[in-house]
Amino acid sequence: MDFSVIGKKIKELRKSAGFSQKDLAKDICTQAQISKIEKGDVLPLASTLYFISQRLGVDINYFFEHGTTPRLDYVQEVKYQLKMARRKLDYPLIKEIVESEERNPLFTSNKKNFQILLWHKGIYKYHVDHQIEEALLFIDRAVDLTFEKVWSEREIEILNSKGILLYEVGRYTDALDIYLRAMSHLGEIVNLNDETIRSRILYNAAKTYTDLEDYDRSTKLCHKAIEICLEKDQLFLLGHLHYHIGYNYELRKQFVLAKKYMDQALDIFRLQRDERYNDFISGKVAIFDRNIQ
């Protein structure tokens, strides 16, 4: 994709307004980032482009009306940013992006695009603003916006987010009901765009069963999710699933089995070069070794 047209327009407007790159970047991004954008090396984040347009006194769509980048690419870029922020648990960034797009006609005039904003507004309303009931209302509004007779993949994703929020506040029975409904609706979809959704919902349900002290069902769902990961050649969540099986055995004081699965989790995380959990899991394994002896 050629980003240079957008960059040239930003540079042209910046100079016309008498701004230096440092002036334009203030409280938005770094001067180096403005330089890269103007050179066409990168496409700015949706939120960054919005604030740039505000500072330069133009509507954000100006850049697309005078550029070669289709508007669809902008919407897709926003969706991608929100997805990555969700995966990284960067909730302040989610709030920043949603608030910057709430008045953008590319979203407000299209139900499916606006649904994305409502969904993520529900997420940040809980994680940033700590308002669970308001968060749940936005999640429900997001689903209601497009729901007809059959649940779509995105609507199931939103349902999964609702389950996570309910789980976070300790409403385990309600959360489990959501996850079971989501799994049922998934069974009606033949081809998924994102195959990880099955293992994610199974994992969330397994964690909930653990908190409800139903360790057998939790372990069973983890094994089912592992089978899906292997069948689809997915490493995503594979380490977490093995750890959770080990955790279930730990809670039942079956330390030999707990050690077996946590060792496997460690191996998987090492293969993924993910060292975040090494010390924590290794410490548990050392305790299991002492208990086994």
C-alpha cells in the first residue's frame, strides 16, 4: 500500500499552518513518528490520524478523499489496532482509539463498524472506568445492533467478552452460562475466520469451572481445547491450557500430575520464546518436587 499521499498531504497542511514537526507531534506522538508518516514509511494509527486532522483543522476523511488509500483500509486498520490492544490487555489504548472514532462517519453511519466501537467501549468501561453495569450495557447494545436469527462469529466474540467481564467480577455462574451459549452458537458456524475463538472460549469456560471447584469438567475442556490447537496447528493458548490442567491437579494436591503438565507448559512457553511465566511456573514445579519426595 502506498502511504505517501497521506504523508504528503499532512506535510503540506502542516507547513501551510506554520507548524514544525515538533509542533504537530505535541501530545499526539513523537516528532520521529511525524517524520515517518510524512515520508510515507508508515500509515499513522487511526487515533493518531484523528488528532493530526483536528490540529490541522480538517476532517479526517480529507486524507482519504485526496489520497489513494481506500477508506476500507482505514476501518480495517482501526479494527486491527483494537484487536491487538485487546490481546495485549492495553485498555487505555482501547479507550483512546474508541473515543477518537466515535464521531467518525466511517463508523457512525455503518452498523457493523459502529458495533466494533460499542463492543470495545464496553471493554474499557470496565477495565479503565471500573463501571461493570455500564460496560455490560454497551456489550449488549453491540450485539443487539446486528443480531438477527443466527449468531455471527463477531457476535460470539462479543458474547465471549461479556463472559470475561462477568468472570472478572466473580459472577462465575453467569459467566459460565455465557460461555456455554457461545460454544453452542459456534457449533452452527462451519468456517471460522479466526479458529482461535474455539480454544479461547473453552479455556475461559475451563477457568470458570475451576473457580466453581468442578475440576474434572475444567480439565476435560482444557484437553478438548488442546486437541483443537493441535488439529489446527495453533500454538496460541497451548501453554496456558497445559498450565491450567496442572493447576487443577495442584488444587487437588495431585502433585505428580500437576508437575507433569506444568513442565509441559514451560516447554511450550520456551518454544514460543515467552519468558513471562518461567519463574512463576518453575517455582511451583520446585514445590511439587519437594512434596513428591
